[in-house]
Amino acid sequence: MTDNLENLLTEKEVAEKLKISLSKLQQDRANKRGLPFIRVGGAIRYSPKQIEEYCRMNTVEESHGG
């Protein structure tokens, strides 16, 4: 389900890709919400495939009433 280990992203890489602050990413993780992550020893890593799936499942389509 996850990517190869070589493809896993660091917190900093994910924050930059999603254009959010590192602290926001860390707060969401501490509050058990947001992106799924992998703990490798003391390090946190993210799967690009899981990030894409999370974004796809959390996309909000606005309806334009008329």
C-alpha cells in the first residue's frame, strides 16, 4: 500500500509540496488528524501515494446554486 522506502517524504518535503507550515503538519499529526504518516524509529515519513489518496478523498467540490 505504501511506496518503496526510497520514495517516502520527510515532514519538510511534505510541508513544502502542500504549501503549509511545518508546524501545521506537526499539529495535525499530534491531534490525530490530517495526513497518514509512517513512524520510522524517531523519524516521521509520508507516502506520496497516501498523500494523493488523502487529498483526493478530502476534495470539496463547491456547488454553484442558481
